[in-house]
Amino acid sequence: MGQIQLNQVTKSFGNVNVIPPLDLTIEDGEFCVFVGPSGCGKSTLLRLIAGLEDVTSGTISIDDNDATEIPPAKRGLAMVFQSYALYPHMSVKKNIAFPLRMAKMDQAEQERRIEAAAKALNLTDYLDRRPGQLSGGQRQRVAIGRAIVREPSAFLFDEPLSNLDAALRVGMRLEISELHERLKTTMIYVTHDQVEAMTMADKIVVLRAGVIEQVGSPLELYHRPQNTFVAGFIGSPKMNLIEGKEAAKHKAHTIGIRPEHITVSAKRVKGAWPGVVGVSEHLGSDTIFHVHDTGLADVITVRSDGEVSYRHGDRIYLVPRMDVLHKFDANGQRIA
Amino acid sequence: MATQHSRSAARLMMAPAVILLLGWMLVPLIMTLYFSFKKYLPLRGGDLGWVGFDNYARFVSSSSFWPSVQATLLIVGGVLLITLVLGVLLALLLDQPMWGQGVVRILFIAPFFIMPTVSALVWKNMFMDPVNGLFAHLWKAFGAQPVEWLSEASLPSIILIISWRWLPFATLILLTAIQSLDSEQLEAAEMDGASPLARFGHIILPHLSRAITVVLLIQTIFLLSVFAEIFVTTQGSFGTRTLTYLIYQRVLESQNVGLGSAGGVFAIILANIVAIFLMRIVGKNLDA
């Protein structure tokens, strides 16, 4: 079990209000990702749930028990830190065993759990090494191992992949998702990388300045962003947000169109936006064009097929798909 | 230093320093060895010729030799114990965020800047004097008989004086080590269910092991040759005659350079025995 409920939780550091009253429920077995730009309070929120910070007001309950005053170790949660926080003077085995030793678990059970965790994480051959002798990915797995052996009711991940190189990150992403499938334990995962959020989450919580902007499944957020912030944050490349005359035509203050929902044409088409190709990024499968001089926004990003090829300076016409246009009012809120 | 050329250039440039330091060490060492085999009494006939191992035999068989070795080891051990235990505790305390942290830290290091002679005199006259000392007043305030510190509890008093001077040094080094501890490690341990005491034992203390080793080695080097504190307080009486002080007395008070030099060679041997033991015990902390 691992249902976590935050009720009117606030956090201030001195006079600085980091998290205004916030309500959130994370269901048992859910993979919940907190995503937002740096300094949006997502790590603070995770640390509040972990108990490493005290809430200023409000309550946190775990499985319907008020956990607000319970010390971190007693909450039954395990945390994986950004720096892994492995104990450098202990072997991998001792690192993984540490929470069990602290709980004074009997030796045989310790051995059994360590062996199971090491096997699950491919660490069996490394049990006698020190963390300093491991690669980044292996260290990450040790940190996860140390969390698994406690058999917690929920895992907390604080940007666990941000110290890994790009290739390893993709691999670890899959491993964590796989782990979640296997354990079916609640996981709360903090990241600033929307790709990680989109690929791993059951539920994404988008935060800005401590305020929840939107909660939903990855596709909900992609298809129906509630405001311009979520619209701009979710999806890569970013959604094009257009204000002014073109938006007024659609009775909106701002309209948003995703780069993949615009097609490029060399010939003038009715309703198309003219523009000049700037930098184009060839990814093989796709090509991303940065189009200037459209009179709509500084730059319009277009994702098109990898076969399409225009040069810097070419005049082109952009044809947006009107059925997937997002409309926002003057406050940036979604219209209809 | 990758290429052959840069390596030989480096050797060439290091040579003056190495040669100077080597000479600095070798000349006194050879002179000590030379005199230790001579009967040399500057005020009573000067150089009276070679005597073989006579000086060594006399130095060891003297009734004050073993007590002096014991006093030396007690002082070194006592000061190390006090400075390391209190040093770790004070470093933990100073690491806590508090108002005026910077000033407090500087004030804290101050004793280390005071010359040993001065600090020992201050302790002797202002604190430990049985008539006018602050301790005497304190004792009298409670109606107790003032303690004659330097004669009744001479060795502990000297250990106290020396510890007072070396405690800031230990604290400072340990403090910098504590500050380099990743706070996420402590938080991870907290999440893992470690009590504050377990966090200290399993995380902080192992993290400090290298700093403790450094403090241990540096302090031992300096404490084996401690002199000024004894010279200005007890003058070696009341069981505070260390090996260093004994050698000083042989050479300058008895004007027997040969005997003192033999003692010097014993001091070298003692220092090396201590060093070997220390390196065996803690040296591995310096690797890795």
C-alpha cells in the first residue's frame, strides 16, 4: 500500500513562501512525476513528503494515517537522491544492507533481500566493491537497491538521472519503468526533464512556483494543456504560441500549435503562413525547421518528415492543422 | 609530467630544494651521531676522545631514562586523546549554523597563534598559581583548599596546557572535513532509519577518518618534541621530565654533549617506533 495525500500543505523558508496551499493525491501503485522548471518547488515538495523538511501548515497522510509529524525513517518511504548519496566507505553490499542493519533485521533475512535486490539490479558481481569503483549507472543502481531492500510503501526519486550521460539516462529510464511494472509500488519522481516525465509517468504534476498548474496523464497534458505554461512545457520541441491578429481570428488571446501539427509547403496554399527558413535541425527521422519572418512570432518551430529538405533562407509556407489548435484567453487559460 | 624532457627538467628544478633539505637534515644528524660516541664536556676539558657506546649505556641506565619515556608517551597520548575527542565534538558544534559564525571560528583558532612559552606562562601565573590564580580563587569561592596544580597534578596540568593550544588546530582540520560531508548522505542515512548516534558512528566518523589521521600524525610529530611548556612551568620536576627535556638537561645543565647526543639518538629511535605504530594503525586511512 502506498497512497499519499497532501492536504493544504504549505512551506515557507523565512518570509519566502515556496509552496502555497497545495492539495494532491497520489494513488497506490501510481508512477507520479513532479515536473517543472528549476526552483519551482518540486524537490521541496518531495522532501516534505519524505519528511526531510517540516511542513509549515497542512497535513500529509500516507495510507490514510496522518504522517505529518512522523520522522522520515518511520514513514515507510525510500528515497533515491540526485547525488546517489552512497556511503563511500562501505562496500556495495554494506550500502544496500544499511537500512536493514539500522532496522536490526535478522541476518538471514538481510542476506535474502540483498541477494534479491542485487540480482534484480545486476549488481551481484559488484557487491564487494566500493561506490568509488563503480560507474555512474552502477552507483545509481546501488542507490535504487538500497531503496528496494526496505520494501517501502513508496519510492521517492529526486532527479535521479540528471548526473548520467544521455545514453545511460535512456537506459536507466527504462529500468526504472520496468522496476515499477514489476514492483507495482507507488513511485514519486522529480525531474525537470519533460521527456522523462512523458515517458515514465502514469500521472504528471506540472508545477510552477510551488503551484500545481495541471495534473494528468502524459497524453492528457499533451492534448489538452490547461494553460500556456503547461502548453509550452510539455512537448518537444515546444509548442508555438502565437498572439495578436492571427489569434484574434480564432477569438483567442493566444493560440498554440505544436511543431508536429504544421506541414511545410513550397507553394502558396490558402490559409498558409509565409515564412523564411532559418536553422534546420536534421534528426534523420524528422527535421526541425526554425522559421522566421512569419509576422506571427519571432520564430515558428516546425517538425516535418526527415525527407523534406529546405535550405537556410528559402521562402516557404506553413499549413497548420486547425483541428488541433489550442486556444487560450488573456490569462493564459485554455478556452473550451 | 608526460615527456622524458619535462620529467628530467622537473628533477633538475627540484634538485636545489631536495639537496638543501637533505643537508639540513643530515648535518645535525651526523653531528649528533658523531658526538654521541665521544666524551665531550665543553666546560670540563672539552673533547676527551672516543668512548664507544659508553654514552648510550649511561643514558639508558640512568634512573631518569624510563620515567622520561613514560612521561613523553603520557603527554603525547593524553593530548591526542583530549584534542581528538573534544576536537570532533567542537567541530560538530561549530558546523551548526549560528549567528556570528565567522567571528566565532576566528576566535576559536586564536590559541594556536599564541607562542607556547606565552601560553604556558599565562596558564601558570593566571590560572594555576595556588595563591593568585583564577582556579585558586574559584576553589576558595567554594570553600575548598586551592590545588597546587603544577606540583600536585603536574602531568595533567601540562597536558591541559598543551591541549588548550592544540585543540583549535584539531578542531579546525576536523571542521573543514565535516563541512565537506555531503548533506544528502546524512539525509539518506536518516531515511534509512539511522538514529543521530548511528549517523555519527556510521557516516560522520568514517568520513572524518582521514582528517583524524592527519591530526594524529602532525600532532604526534610536534608533541614528541614539546619543550617550552615544561621549561617555563615545572622545569622537568614532579615527573614531567620528557625525553626532550632530559636531553636538554644533559647537554646544557650537566654540560655533557656526548651523553645528550646519545639521548638524541634514542629520541630518534623512539619517534620512529611511535611513527611505525601510528602508520600501521592509521596509515591505511591516507590511501584511497
